[in-house]
Amino acid sequence: MIKITGEAELSVVWPQLITIEEKGYPIKDVIYYVKVVKDTPVGHTCYKDMGDWYFIGNSYVKKEFRGQGIYEELITVRDDYLDDKPKVTIVIPIEDSERKRLEKLMVQRGYTKVRSFLDLYGIMSFLEYMRYRRYNLWKGGLNVV
């Protein structure tokens, strides 16, 4: 597992990278964790420190490497490193990923679906919530009721 400081650096080793913007996330300047197999990146996940909370997400594993536990490994390493603040993620399926399956994985990891600002009260400001509320938000981590 390697840590990469941004998409520009990641795109050097992953030329076919679908950027976080292309996937539809409203976040930029993220830090990536990348799983490498035989000098080839096969999966990634990312985070951004938002002050009082972490944005996490944008996880992806190449199709031919799915079903091998790489996704779980990536998010476990990321979440273990980010254990000091609450986390908020946006579930955006791409390619052949199914939203329901991704949401089931979120529940298994202890995340809950955000239904209103009250679900994030004390984690993010109301203005931040207004910016992200149209997305499929989930919360997890510390200080989560």
C-alpha cells in the first residue's frame, strides 16, 4: 500500500485514472491510498481533512482485481489511519458497481445514511451540509450518534 498526495501524482502511475471530478464528487485535493500489485496500481481510496471531519471515499478497484479483498483492505487501512475524527462519505457508483451493494458495505462498516442536517450536527457546519446535501451522504467514525 502506498500513499500518494494527489491526482496529478497518481495519474503518473495510473494513466487511465478516472478523476474524482469525473466521478461527480464535489471535493478536490485529496490524499490517496493505492494498492499496488507487481508494480501496477490496482485499487485506490482517498480522503481529505476537512477540519473537524474527514471526507472519505472515491474508492475503486480495477475489474480484474475485484473479489480479492482489495477494496476491504484499502478502506480498512484508510479508516484505521483516520481514527481521530468523524468521517463523511458520498456513495457514487460507477461502471458496474451497484448503489445498494455499496450501501450495504457502508452499513457493515458501521456507517449510517445521512437523512438531514441533524444527522451531522456537531460534525460539519450547516453551510457545509447545504453544499453536500444533494449527494448520497453517509457518516461514520468518532462522535457519531
